[in-house]
Amino acid sequence: MADNNISVFRPSMFILMGIQGLEEFYPWIAIPFCSVYTIALVGNITLLYIIKVERSLHEPMYFFLCMLSIIDLVLATSTIPKLLGILWFNSREIYFDACLIQMFFLHSFAIMESSVLLAMAFDRYIAICNPLRYTSILTNLLICKIGLAVIIRPVVFMSPLPFLLKKMPFCRSILIHHGYCEHMAVVKLSCADTIFNNIYGMILVSLIVGLDLLFIILSYIRILRAVFSLASREERMIAIGTSAAHIGAILTLYVPASLTSVVHRFGHNVPVHIHILLANCYLMGPSMINPIIYGVKTKQIRICVLKLFHCNKKFC
């Protein structure tokens, strides 16, 4: 409960503090963030365009890649423009409702990204372990159902949080010590009992992202068993090569997420700006790196990109 001396209020806006401790370097820090955003926009829009116009890429693997690119675009656009406003123009204010909307989009689409990576692991499992039934299992209907599940699951689980925060009293401050409206950073400002928010957030991470990662690992255990049972080394290398981009995308998402979680829980002596930079890398890194990984590691996409940018042809 709040002190009697502290007034309870419902703020009309919050103040995002950005990357505390590095204020004098803001103009320079903004340059790599702007570069990340530009690469993310160009890379993901290019991927979506190539997959749309090239009929040979109208396969389950590339449909899932389209979902991943759209999610990455939303995540990048939800965070980086506002962060650049803070770094370049000191535009720290964010309306209360806008903050809740940003929080909802950030966490929902982060969960969607994990879900799509799980769907892509299922795709690779079928392609390698049961290739003769690939087209009969991964039908357009099943892909649509997976796509709906990817959208509905985080929306259902994340929808209660903005409404809960909307009803909470605030009595401590309107300063959010972060570069964006992260759920727990907003919850800390409330003077109500926040134990439900804490438990609910831990359950979401454990039951959604944790289970996704577990099933991805199990899928790759089965995939590796199938790969090493192949007769020739060339067949094994081809099979591993088809999954290389997906493995890279998994590492790009889960390694920063794990590092951020470890530093947040155990790095009590780590400076605040390190926490914030890691959190930003966790959200923004995949948006930039995924299209690069798939552009480099996927032969069909690589050929189309080269033709698009170097041969001045409209279609691949």
C-alpha cells in the first residue's frame, strides 16, 4: 500500500527515460539504431516482395518466413521510431493509452515470433523426417490454422494485461526507466498489489516461450537422428543446410532473450544502460538479422535478391 503522504493518481502520460547513463552519447547511439531499423525495413520488405512474386517460393517454409518477416516489421516499428525520437529529439513523452498499446504489441508479437519459429521447426521436421508426405501433411488449410493459432494465442494471453494496468492506481512516478513500455517497467510504477502481474508474467514466459523452445529442441533432436541415419555425407550436408537459416533465427531470438533474463535476475551490479541495451537488442536484433540469414543461407532467395538488385529485373 502507498504511503498516506503519496497521492494516488491516474497519469495521462509517462516519461520514457531512454538509455540512462549514456545521455551525452545519444546522437551517436541513434546512428546504429537507425541503421538497424533501415536494414530491418529493407530486408523484410524485400523478402516479402520476393516470396510474393516468385511462384516457386509458394511453399509452407516460405509462408512461415512471410509471417516471421511481418512480425519483425511490427516489432521494429513498435520500438525503434520512438527510441530514435528520444535519442535525437528528447521526445520522451508517451500517452498512457499509447504506452499500453505499445506494450501489448511488443509482448504479443514477441510471443508470435516464438510461435512461428516453432511452426518452422515442425516444417523442417516433416521435410527431413517424412519428406514423402510433406505436401499431404502441410496443406494450405493446415498452414492457415497454424497462422490463426500464432495470432490468437498471444492476443488471448496478452489482452488482460493492458486492462489490468488501466485500472491500477499510480502513486510513485511517471518515469519509465526504459526505452519503451515494457510490462514490468510500467507495473513497478503502480502502488497497487502487483503480485498477480508478476506471477502472470512468469507463467506466460514459462508456458508459452519455454514450451515453444522445448518443442523446438525436441524437433531438432528427431531431425538430427534422421540426418545422421542418412547413407552419404553429401545427403547429410544438404539436410543440415536446409535447416541452417532456421537454426540461425532460433539463436538470434533465444540467445539474447536468455542473456537478458540472466542479467536481469542475477546482474544486480550491472549498469542500468546495459540492461536496457540488451533488452533492445533482444527485440530489434531478429528484425535485422533474420532477413540477412535467410538471404544468405537460402539459395532460392539469394538468387532472387541478386537478380532483383544487380540484374534490374522485375521478377526473379
